Amino acid sequence: MKFYNHVNPKLENYISHYWTTAGVLDAEKSYKILPMNHIDLIMPITGAYYHMPKAGVLEDTTQIFFRGMRDQSIEVVRHGYVECIGISFKPWGFYPFIRKGLSQYQNKLVDLKLENVTLANELVTITRRIDSVKDVVKIEAIIAEIETALLRSLEVESYDYEETQQLLMDLCNSEGDDMEVLIKPYPIAVRTLERMFNKFIGTNPRTFYKIKQFEEASRAVLYDGQSSLTHIAYDANYYDQAHFSKAFKKFTSDTPKRVRQNKTVLKSHMIFE
């Protein structure tokens, strides 16, 4: 994967970075896409994504689609050469582009046209001009066009979100999952906070923090070969390795040890260029 972390200043509160990927997965292996604490919008350029979000359910995602907030892994069950460009939104950043409660999309893959047809059509028109995501100069120009379309969408859907967004930013960037402690500085009840998270982020606060904790640890499992699993567990604030292994298996149906050995999950290695 190649990452592009130069984001238009007007979109910095919404978007973390852009990315492209190109290649073929090993057809002899079954891969999983792990849970992440944000929503990705994915625009296939060549080939198609084939996912199995539930046992026996095969989804062919050839259109522009987004992955709702997930506390489950998604299996990639068919393979082939694929090129795509993606947008990784900040946890609170995707809602303004569709203005619908995000909890309804949890653990789902959703065609963007079903939720914002104007934006989807604009992005289709833009991405059709991409011959290959390997052309870095062209991709940088395309990202600028994508940003223009996103800004237009924000203008059309403009509303007062800044105060809510700032609160969500502060809470999402906090450590820990004790709701009473987290909301102490704010005039807000726990139930209100839970409704806000479900609507604007796509899951409840406790699940969000667990995903956030897991994402940090899973990246270390895959890319920090020097650290023991015990060390990774403590670094990610798990009580011990047993607690870490139990949480890891809940998200992946596999153990950290097997995932580290077999490399059968898809996880971005966050080095920006």
C-alpha cells in the first residue's frame, strides 16, 4: 500500500489520509481484514473486491463502497489482481458526508450510491480517469479532484456539527473506556454519549475503545517482530497476555501467535510517504 497524508486543510478534521493498493493475494490462502476504529471509503479501479462478511454470504463490491465500523473481521474469499484508491476517515469524520446514523452500517459493506448518490457519481467520474494507481503524480492530481467533490458535498450538507465534532474528537483521542471518567469534563450524560457515538461514529463508546486498543496491538503483532506478545499486551494496556489473547480471538477468531506466524490478515503498515 502507498499512503498519501497530505489532506486539504478544510478536510483535516474529517480525513486521516488517502491510500492506494495494487496486487494479487495468494490464492492458496484465506485472508481477513481486521476491525479498525474508523470508516474507509473504497474506490475500485481494476478488478473487484470479494468479501464474506458473514458465513455463506459473498459480496461482490465492484462499486464505490464504504465499510461501516467493525468489531468483526471480514474474510476475503476470492482473489485476483486489484487496484483501488481509498479514503480513511477519522472516527468522527464520515457522518457529515451521508448524514445518517452510522450504527446501522456496523459490520456491513455499503454501496455509496445508496446513501449519497451525488457524491458517488462524482467520484465515479473522477476515478474513471485513473489508468493505474501506480502513477503517483496522476493520483495526487486525482486526490485533489476528490477533495473538491468532498468539499462540495459538505457545502450541500452543511449544518452545525463543529461543537459535536470537537467533543467526539476529544473523547476518541482519550485513553481508557471508563465512561464516567471520560465525560466528567463535559455537561453530558452517559446515555447521551452512547447515542452520540452510535449516530456519529457507528458503535457504542466501549466497543470503540476496545477496537482502538485492539488495532494498536494487532499492528504490533504483525509488524513488530522484536516484541514479545506479553510486551505487546502490556503496551496496549491489556491486563496480561491471557486477556490480550482472549480479546484478539474475539475480533479475529484466531490467536495472536497464529496470526503472527501465518500472516493471513490484511493490515496496513502505517508508514507515510
